[in-house]
Amino acid sequence: MNDSKDPKDRENDPQDSDDSKKDLDDILGKLKESEGGGSGERAKMDDGEGLINKIHAKGKGSEDDSEGVEQILDSISEKEEAETVEDMNFLQRFFGIFLSPGKVFDYLKVKPDFLIPLIIAVLIGVLSSQLFYDIAITEQIDRIEKNDNIPAERREAIIDQMEAGREGTQRMLSTYVFAPLAVLLIYLIIPAIFLLIGNMILGGKARYKQLLAIFSYSYLIVIFLSSLIKAPLIMAKESTKIQMSPAIFFDADQISTYLYNFIASFDIFVLWFLVVFALGFSTIYGFSKLKGMVSVFIAWLLYVLIVNVGLAGFFQSFTG
């Protein structure tokens, strides 16, 4: 005897219809038991149950209907998978920012973290201020002594005041208040600027915490690695004017020129930071690497022209 039935016969066969309904009810019951914890999932099952009931009411038993039921069941059981990322401890993230930044940014996009890098930056700022304070004061005094635009009496008063500031309250404020405050302002303002660029100008979508995270880790290239390499040179030469840029080829009498300020901005560690930060910027927003690079470098060039060159030149016209 041939057990196969024509689709039309199956449709009219009450036994097959009852069996199909029983199977669907059993499946729905199991889904309710396994998914009963979440209100969102219950809503999905209620919708699915309604669709299944409609199918029962219409008595559909054809192969096409079976495929439709399978799709409904798939949609009921389908769960939205949360974005996952390979776990990384701080040391892995720390060394990864120098060796494999893309992997670090994939992690930070899902689990933004900035506290430890920020603490490191503040501590380095305080330590650098303490170590190089006297050297910086000496350089400022030398510039004032060579500035003929300042009257002699005024010049002597300024120098005496700066000499007195080598110790006491002024030094304590510079080291333990102004230095960490400057670091905090950098870490708070720059991510906010790029959040504005990414969300408002480029039409992307990201959170401030994500921008703060990628900046905090990227800036370790400047605040940690650059400081680690330059610190011995500063101590040896007793000068904070340690150049890792093409400005090293300029003569000493060109040190106050606008061109020098511009060229000095192309520090090798700063450029490295910009490339890495641009990669993080594009990762957070889902932009292409080219779009990320162009956006970051244009913003940086504007900063250099407005702040490093424009304002520096403005203040130099008064201080020499």
C-alpha cells in the first residue's frame, strides 16, 4: 500500500490536520517553558502563537504552509545575540595599544575602559612636573633675560619672582594641582571634541565613554612612551627642548618663529598617536580607515594652526 498522499488529500484529512496541530502545540509549549523568563521573548511567542492559530483556523496542510510554519517557529526561537568580544586584561590592552591596537579597540568598543590609563597619565604628569620643574624655570628665566622688549626693572622683578617660585607653595601648586588638572582637561575635552565631530558632523553614533576609552589608551603613546624616552635626554641636556620632529634641524635663533612651532608639532610620537587614535575612531564609529584618518588629521592640523602657531605667536609677541 502506498502511504504517500496527495497534498489536497492531506489538506482534507482530519487526522493529519489534528496531528499537525498537536505537533505545533507541543513545540509552542516547550518554547514557553524554555523562554518564559523574559517579557520580550513572551511577546514574541504570543505573536507566534497568534500566527499559528490563524494557520489552524484556515486548516492549511500543504507543503507551502509547512514551510511558512517553519519560518514562524524559527523567528520565535531566534534570539538576538549580544555583541561579544575576546576578553583582555589591562596588561594585554596596555601592550596591545603599541603592538596590536585594532584588537584593543574592538574590545573597548564593547567594554570601554579609561580609568587606569587616566591614572597613569596623571601620575606621569605629576612626576614629570616634579623632575623637570627647575629645568623649566631656568629656561623661562633665560628667555626673559634675552628679551630686550621688557624694561630692565620689570625684567629683574619677574626673574626674582620666578626664582622664589622654585620652592614653596608655587612649586607645590604647579606639581600637584596644575599638572594633574592639565592632564584631566586634555582627557576630558579632546574626546568631547571628537564626539561632536563623529556624531554631529559625520553623522555617526557613539558614546562619550567609548571616545574617552580609545583616547586614554591611544594617548599612552605620548604620555608614557614618549616621556619614557625623552626623560633621560631632558635630564642629560638640562633642557625641555628635546625634539623628535623635523624641528631638530632648525637653528637656535629660529626657535621662536611660527614655522618652528608648526614643524615642531610633527613629533614622531604625536604622529604615531594620531594614526592609532584614528584607527580607534574609525572602529568605534564603523567608518572606513581612510575616513577616520582624514577626520582626525584635519582636526589636528586645525588645532596646530590655531593653538600651537597662532596663540603661541601671539603670546611670544609679548614675552619674546
